[in-house]
Amino acid sequence: MPEAVYLLGAFTSFLCAVLLLRGYAAGKRKLLLWSGLCFAGLGISNGITFIDLILLPQVDLYSYRLAATAISIALLLYGLIWTSQ
């Protein structure tokens, strides 16, 4: 059952990223771009979580998961600050 939760989390994040980036392509709103990039990174992080905990439990990928999440949140934070000016 945890496998399904990890995969659904990754799928949902990637779906949100696609929808946000598609909205950016249609309307050219910068916040949609940064939000889409953030969700793409969170989808990568969720994918790494699945690989780490389900496929390769003997390999520790925690630092990679943490780095992907930190970069994703940093992109969103940068976008929020940049678009507020």
C-alpha cells in the first residue's frame, strides 16, 4: 500500500506541474511558471522517495530527496519574491 501512496504523490505533483506550466504558456504569468517548476521538483522528490524506500531500500537517498525538495521550495520562494516587486 505505501507503494501506491508514493506513486500517487509523484503522479499528482507532476500533473499539477503540467497544468501550471500549461497555464503559464497560455497566459505568461510568472507565478504560474515558478509554481509549475516547484511542483515538478516536488514530483521528482516524490519519485526519489519511491525509489529510495521501495525499489532500493538498501541505498540511502535521503540527501537527494532533501536537496530536490529544498531546490523546489527555493524556486517557489524566489518566484514569490520576484513577482511581488
